[in-house]
Amino acid sequence: MHPGAKISQGRSKGQQRIQSQNDYLRQWLPRQESYLHHLLDREAPPEDRRCFICNQDGVYKCQDCLGEPLYCTGCCRSQHHHNPFHWISQWNGQFFEQSCLTQVGLIIHLGHDGKQCPALADRWDLFEGDEHEDQLEPEDLPFVSGPEFQPKENTMVIIDKSGVHRLEIQCYDCPNALSPDIQMFRHGFFPASFNRPKTAFTFRVLDDFLLDNLECGTSAMNYYSKLRRMTSSMFPHLVPDRYRELMRVARQSRQLKTMKWHGFGHRSDIPSTGELALFCPACPQPGINVLVAGDESLDDDDKNSPSWKYTRSFVMDGNFKAEHLHPIKPFDEVWLSNGLSFMVGKDRYKMHLAEAADMVEKSSCNNHRAVNQANAAWHKLESTSIGGVACARHSCFVPHSMVDFQKGERQMNMDYALCEAARHNMEGISRAITFYDINCQYNKHFRAQDLTIIPGIGCYVRYASNFIEGIGRIDGEIMETLWAPRGMSSPHRQECLDYQMNDSNFCKMIRIKRTLCQSGKAFNRLDEAAPAHLKTEWSARERRAQSSRLNDPEAMDEYEINIKKAPSRKEIELRLLEEGSAHNAAPSCRSVVTWISTGLAIEEAQIALLIEVRRMGRRSTETQRLDIARQQDHLQGQIDGFTQSALTHLGEGFDADDEPDDLNVDILDDLDDDPADFSKTSDTWTNSPELTVIPLPSNLGVDRCRRCMAEDLIPLEMSLREGQANDTLHNLRIHLCNKAILFRTAVRQAKSQALKTRAWSQVTSVQQAVSLHASIYTKTRKQMMKLEPGQDQLQKYKPLLREQLKISTAVGDPNARGQRNKSLAWFWSVEVDLGGPDQYWNEEFYRVHWLRAKALWDQWKEEMTLVQLEMDWTCNYFSWRATQWGDRMWESLEKRLPGHACYSRRQSQMYSLLAQDAQAAFQDLQSVSIETGDE
């Protein structure tokens, strides 16, 4: 067969195999009427209406049994002894009416295999009353009363994931019988009270609520509202309200599960700080997944291994959405896991906050929202947000390192969190790397005893992760995943957050195998092309920078381009004035520099006003027109004064009454205005000083300046024009970077329409500044061309194109993936002293590119080494857990606790399977890596 035929055949098979969701919908549309017919047909009983079991008259239909079979009263009761939470409906001769199993006489017997206890027919009288009765307002009662609104005597409210049920429960009263609440608990009911309980929750509904809360963020109120609607679609408000009981029992169930998972049902001691929390299996933890002999230290483990082998990497962050109001009765709150999991213990934390000095510090960095928010006052909230520490490489929360913020993100809060994180299973580890969005500010005064902390941050080359040795490739945002409603009590909120973080770490743990089975490559062409002597010099400078970074962060500027910047207009004006004073020039000659500089400032004001008039359009308000008129009046006064001074500097050949052409400048902005519409807008203004050409040498022309004996003004204006161009390009770069950062930090992070509108408003403001400076540069270069510039000026100051003003967010992020492959416009490198040799210019840029590419290459080598180590540590962690649970199993068997032993065996098997699965996957990956390397 021809090869092309094979390809065509393969494609046709692929097209037949893959169908979109719309294709399935089109196939279903012709069947829609048939489906609807059979859906309605289910409402009626079969023609013979016989019981599914005994062939007697079928009265009840079970909606939860497979096929919705019909039952007689006796069969319905007997078939649902072990399915008491099915919903049934009763045939009333016309349709199936909602009913309940209490109507058929169903009673749940606790004991004797579901049969009635022979010792006592009714154990209910042994309970003591302590739970309130449901109180319904008369106006809320329906005119027709269904079975669900007619509670029978001695029935309990049982909440299951299928809805809210009223059922009768009888306990057994044999000798040595357990207490009623324990009898219920052993049968899968969690009683809401313990003397005379009228409410119980099934284990199924508690597990379902906790999972909904984790995966969907469902609150207790919304979840219970769903159960009420499942119970009665017409009168959900008449279903017993057990929302508060659900909140309380869910806390108790969550606490029991957490203690069970961490083995405290097998131990007699109580949990201590952080012991009810899981941590990252792939991070080095001495004594757990890093095995060191008795007197040895981690430094003696392997002399040939890199110094950064045992390094903890932390990411520090805050979540400003987890607010919490002041509790109404703080003295009456009950704490179930205070400081036992991820949130820190409240007493020690409050003591630290009381003793720590709160120094109000203004950030020296202009992009530090967190530091500036710390100085705000928060009065209505007990906690404005939360913050803490997580593993930077695998995003696992560190136990007992999450703190509440009281007045924004203050350093004293994060000090406590970091110190607690540095205590967790770090015996013998002497090196840690922290990533914090304000590390350049935070790390100034932070010191840790017996621990070397290397700061990292994503927005600054001195702290960029690309240039930190031994970190590999990381990703830092995790705190925003946490969620907790504001209506909880303080202990409940802490337990909810602890449970979410524990579940997050558990999910990371079971998926760690897939996370570690990834790698990458980089760096070859630059290294081959670079001269050997330069690579030796650059490597030495790199080593000096890395060794000095802790004491002198400025040493990391080695990764930046270090070339002398071109002078600004003010610097040039100052230099020209100083030169005039040194040569004892006449006052009129010295003042001409200031006069020309004033003219350049007037031109910039003209362009700014011109853009504002155009942007305003013809549909302007009186306030806007008044503001424009005032600006025009002020600008006209400046122009009149400047023109009168021109008589002094331009000589007798200049006539102030000359009528030069109107100002002509290309406006580079992103407005969609029609140019014709703009010209009409400009014509509406009777006084237009923004269109007046002022008598600068560049506007008069070189020939006319010579006729006026003002030829010496041309080099002065050319020098000032160069400074003006340098300033404009510098401002242009700043605003383009700000625009890129706004897209990265505001636009893309906005989660609501209000935040998006605010973010785009900021972008529009920055874009207007870009348009202004681009227009000023275009006018400046046009005037420079009139002054007969030299070849150097023509090469340095090139035309500015509209497409060159489009910016990538990689400009504002030195860690951005693929940034080294981006080609930036010419003006990003124009601030250099081109008076030096061209070889130095090229060498400096090549050096920075080589160092950055080498840093990326080194990182991938470190990543491969770290991944190999983390694979071993992960397998060791799972094996350690499996052994731990295996020991608990044997202890339980010795104590004759069969349930404890069975659970221990199940947990041990789970961790053994995780260890075997990870080991097999890692071996396959290593074999593939070896084969690839051989190729």
C-alpha cells in the first residue's frame, strides 16, 4: 500500500474514534422525545401492581432500590432493615405520594443482628433528656400534612447523605450492655448529644460533607440546605433544622479521623505540637527518610556529594482572603486541636506577639503590597488573613508554621512562622532557602542560629531563584488554595484550615511519584562559541558573586549588564552651565542653555496637552473644557515669555512676529480615534498654544541660525536633545516594565469583575504614559534630524515604531520561562556609553547571556541530582511509615485489640503499596534516563 494511503486511513480512523460533546448532543436530539416518554412512564405502576417479593398487592415503591420495585407493607419493612435510609412513595390510587419507612413500621434495633432485644422491648426510657424539641411556627405549617411532618413518638432525626429521616431506634439492654450513645456509634450513627439524643448523623453523611468541603468548598449551611431540599422539595423549611448540630458533630468527626490517621488510637499519650499533620515525603527529614548512624552527621554522609544536598527550601506567603471576625464569647470557646496540626498554638503565639517589637517600616521597594498593608489598621477583625511556610519544591505545608495576621502581613508574624518551620524534623540540617515576595526587605535584619538562610525572590536578580545554587526548579504559590468561611468560631476555623492543609499534603504525598518523574536539559551553543579565557574569567566572577551573596546581595548584580548609562537632560544642562562658568562666559551666553532647556520643557507640555485634548474628544463636559482652557492659558504665558527671550539669544535677524507652521507631531497611542475627528476637535479651540511652534534653533533651521549669527546654539540644543531622548527612553522602559508587571500581578490574578476593572484601569493609565513618552521621543528625534546630527547619533537614536511598544511580561520577571529566547527592541539597550570600544559592548552583553544560560544549565543539573535524592527519600519515607504501622499492628495484637490491629495492617499496606509503586516508577525512569544518556 502507498504510504500516503496509510496516513489517510489512519486519519479517517482517528476522526471516527474522536467525537466532540456537540456530536453526542446531536445524536441525542432525535431520541429526546422517546426519553421524555419513558421518563414520564416511570410515574405509573405496572398494570398488575404486584409485590416484587410475594406477588401480593404492591403499594410502596422504593426510589433507591435498583429498578424502583413495588413492595407490600410487610415486604417493604423486611427488605429495608439494612437499608433504612431509602426513600419510598405510596400509591394512593392516582399517583405515588411521598412516604417514609416509619409508616411501614420500620424500627432499627441496635444489636442481636437487627432483631429486638429479648431483655427489654424499649430502651428509650433509659435516656435522660437534654436536646431541644423542634418548634415550628403555625403559619409555616402546610395545609396538607405529609408523613414527613408528622413525627411519631420515640423517633429520632437521622441525617444521612440521602436526606433527613425520622426513624425509631431501640437499644439492647442485655447484661454488660454498652451505653446507648456508644451502641449508636458502633452502628455508624454519630449522636448529637449523649443523654437523650434526638438527632444522629450517619458516618456516610459526615464523610460526604467533609469531602464536599475539601473539594468543592461547600459550607455547612449550604450542605444542610441541600439535604433539606432532598428531603422535601415543596416544604424544605419544615424539615428539622440541624445545621448547628452538623457544624459541631463534623468538628468531632474530623478530630477523631485525624487522630486515627496519625496513630493516636494506638497510643496512650496525647498529641504534641504538629503531630497531627503530614509533611512532605520528598524533603530531607533526618531519622525518617534520611538515615544517619549514631555519631555521624549529615556533613559526614558523603564527602563527594554537593554541599547543598541536605537543604530545606521554604516558600513564605500570605492569604488575604481568610479573614475572621472577633468572637462573641472568646472565653467560652472549646479548642480541639490547638497547635497540634498546622496552625500554631494560640498561647505561645500571643506571648510572642506581646513581646516582639512592632517596628513600622516603609518598604524601599515599590512593588511590596504586603509590607505597605502591614501598616493599615484593622479593628473589626480578629484575623485579617493567614500566612505561613510551605515546602518550596513540592508545595507541602510545614506542620505548626501557619499563623494569623492581626494588622496585615507584619514581619513579627512571619518570624514566628519561619522559626517554627525550621524546627520541624531539621536536626542536623544547616542550610535553608526561603522564598518570600518581600525577601529583599524581610531578610535585612533576620538572623537564625545554627542555620544558614539564603533569601530568594522572583522579581529581582539579586534574589532570583535562577541564580541560587542547589535549588533546582521551583514553584512558589500555594497559600491561596486555603479557604474558610468567616462565620466560624476561632477553634472551628483553625480545625477547618488544619484539615484542608492535611488533605493537601496527603494528596501531594500520593501523587509525589508523578511529580518527580519529570526532567529537562539546556545550555550548549553559548558555551561552544565563547572564548576560553573569557569563560575562565566569567566563571571566577560567578564564584565570587555566589560566595558573597549572603553578606553582600549587590554581588549578584554580576548577572546584570554593567555599562555606564547615558546622561540625562539635567546632567547635560548642569555640565554645560559648569563649562560656561569655567570659561568665564558672558551671563547671556550661560543663560542660553537654560533658555533652550526651557523650550524643550515647553514642547513636552505642548505634546501632553495635545494628547489630552485629543483623548477628550468633542463630547466633553464643562469641567473638562475649563481645565483645558486653564492649561492653555498657562502654557500660552510660558510661550510668550520664551518668545520674548528669543530676541536676546537669536540676535537681530529674528522677528518675533513671524508666523511659523503649526506644531506637527506624530502621536503614538493606542486610541481608536479617527485622525479627521481629532483635527475637528482641535479646531473647536479658539486658542491653541499646544499647536504653536516656539523659536528653538531646530525649528528655525540650521541655515536661518547661521544668518542670525546663532550658529553656536545648534550644538547646545543637540546636546540637550540627546539628554531629552535619553530621559524619554528611560521613562518609556520604566512604564513598559510597569505595564508588564501589572499584567502579571494584577490583571491575571484578578478573580472578580471589580478587581479586573481596577486592574485594567491601572493598565490604561500606564499606557497613556507610554503614549506620552513615545510621542515626546518621536518629536525629539525629528528635531534632532533638523540639527544635522552625526553618524553616532543616527545609529544610537533610531526611529520608534508602534509594534516595538508591545511588551512581554518576561521583561518584568528575570525568572520567566523562555525569556532568554526573546528579542527586545533596540531602545532597551540604548543607555550605554558608545564612546567606548565596541568589543566591550558586545562582550558585556555576551557575558550576561552566558552567565544566565549557565545558571539555567546548572539548575537543571542540580534538579536531576535533587530528583534522584528525593526519589530515595520518598521511598524511605513510605517504608518508614509502613514499618511504623506494622509495629502498631503487633502491639495491638498483643493487647487483644482486633480493630486496632486491622486498621494498622490496612495503613501499613497502603504505605507499602505507595513505596512499591514509587520504587518501580523511579527504576523505570532511571533506566530510561540511562538509555537516553547512552544515545
